[in-house]
Amino acid sequence: MSDHIRNTGPMLASPRCDAKTRTSGTCRSPAVHGKKRCRMHGDAPGSGAPRANQNARKHGQFTRNAIAERRQIQTLLGEARRLLEEMK
């Protein structure tokens, strides 16, 4: 052991992340400066990619138009299945 005195007071006094863990507890990591969450739980308001992030549009699978088109296809398939069941 060394005789060095550790200054851990500011670290222990810093605000903590308010994210819930898988075991229903709270995260014990310190929050990022000016945010409510730690660096691992960055889903706090104001974090994450910008709204028109061009880097996230590599294949277009999760654009609003693609999601809406998939929902329309799902409803059309559901109606077709119900029609086939009625015909039996």
C-alpha cells in the first residue's frame, strides 16, 4: 500500500445516473456533466444522434417512410388472412 492520500470526495459527491438497471436498481455511475445519465445510459433528453443524422441512413430500413410502408403491408396481409379464413 502506498501512503498517497486519495482525493475521492468530488467523485463521491457528483450526481449519479438515474437510469434503471436490469435488476430494478439504479445505476451507480456518475452522470455526465450537465446531463442526468452516465456515459453508458445516454438516452437522456439531449443526448444521442441528431434528428436528421445522415450517418444512420445507410440502408433506409428505419426511415419514417419505410416503417409506414411495412405497417401498411402488415395490415394488408392481416386483411387477406381474415378473408381467406372467412372463405373456408
